[in-house]
Amino acid sequence: KVFAKANHALALAHRTKAAESWGRKEYDRAGYELKAAAHGLESAAGWAGGEVKADASATVADTRALGDKLASGATWTRDEVAKDFEALGKSINALGQKIGSTKKASPLAPGA
């Protein structure tokens, strides 16, 4: 559980950094931070195991795909980004609840 909580905290931190980068229109940096958040979520879910890992896998894949788009300068939409930030936050929070973490992703939406 300790490793799951540590990776959960990393996922939260990277999601926050991604939102900050997005707000500054540093899209490549936001993409990097989203991919790091996905990695943290995947690692935390791996330590938690079973159903938690399966539940997080789709969000991890979607977030990595968006992170790659942002980091490489590929085409993306604001709606796509907003949906991913929301889904990532929900997935991080759900995992946190399963592992007993009191830390939650803020309901922040990426800056317009």
C-alpha cells in the first residue's frame, strides 16, 4: 500500500503540473506531465492490483495518447483535453479511495 500511495501522490502532482502547463499554453510540457500522471496512475494501480488495475487501464491509455499528441504537436481539441483531465482526475480519485488515500485530484479544468 505504501508504494501505491506514493505513486498515487505522483499522479496527482503530475496532473496538477499538466494543468498549470496547459494554462500557460505550454502544450508540449502539458503532454509530458499528462504522460507522467498516467505512469503514476498505472504504477499505483499495479501495486493495488486486480480490479483497480483493470479500472485504470483505459484512462492510462487515453491519457498517454493525448499526452503524445500534445507533446508532439499533433492535432487535438480543447474538448478532448478537458474530458481527459476530468477522466484522469476521476480515475486517480477512485484509486485513492481504494488504497485509503485522503488526497484527491482537484476539480480543476485546464485553463481555457
